[in-house]
Amino acid sequence: MKASEADILIIPGHGNSGPDHWQSRWQSKLASARRVEQGSWHDPVREDWVQSITDAINAAQKPVVLVAHSLGVGAVIHALPACQDKVAGAFFVSPPNLQYPGTKPRQMKTFGPYPRLPLPFPSITVASQNDPFGSYEHAGDIANAWGSLLVDAGNSGHINVESGHGPWPEGTMVFAQFLSRLKPPDRK
């Protein structure tokens, strides 16, 4: 699938993705990409985030490719039962472990635990060995449950600007290869 044949939905995590974040850079470079906006980026309410994602997927005119980072992954996973038939694939990056005792803000815990049903479309989960918000083992466990290909990003922190991943060329290459192998979902 070419990028022009998909509606690429960028789904940031807590606090949104600033202008130097790889998600914002990808959005500016991909004509078919748009950000799913949330009413409150700093005080996330699971039901609101899930509804925003569901509405964006259902409004799409082309097959949907999801690009979710951090808390955005949790919101996407909870939204999918209502709209997964329009999704061609998902690219998940740095899924946090929302069961950590120190998870802050506390309302982020409401996004967990992650549903563990296999996804009906191809997906990739990119995880770091030293992500402060979730272990590589946790990411591997949920990726396995979803049937998602786990990609080891090495010691890359949370794969955000703070960990030195503004442009993130390695991620761009993995995403481009993933996108090229996707097929539109079967419409029932």
C-alpha cells in the first residue's frame, strides 16, 4: 500500500507530540496523515480519547493505518472493537505499562490493562530495552497477545524528543517497509 492510498492517523500519547517529535515530522511529510486531536492532552479521559479515535477511524474515506505512540497505543487498543474493520494496519511505538505503581498522572491507569485479543490486521510494536514507562518484556507480552511483530529499538528510551528521537530515521524506514506490505482490509 502506498501512503496516498491510506488515511494515516497519528495518535500521540499524554501531552501530545510537539513539533520536533517524530510523529509531528511524519505528519508534515505525509500528505495523507492527520492527527487525532484530543480534548485534553494533559488530563486524559479514556472514554473521550477512545471516542475521538473511533470517530476519526469511522470518518476515514480510505483504509486506515494507525501510528500510535505511548498512551495513544492504549487508547487505540480500547477503540478498536468499534471500528477495526476499516483498519489496514497499526504501528505501535513505546506502549507504556499502565499497571506500574508509579504511573502518573493516575488517570492514565484507566487506559489499562490492555485488551489481549489478537488483532485482525497486521501490526508492529516497536519497543525500547530501557523505556522508563514500560519494560521490553511487557511490550513483548502484549505484542505477542495481539499477534504484532515486535521490533527491538535497543536502548532508545521512550522514543521521543527527550530520548533524542526527533527525526527517528530508523523508525521511518521500518514504517515505510511495513506500509508497503499492507493490503486494504476486506469489507464485509
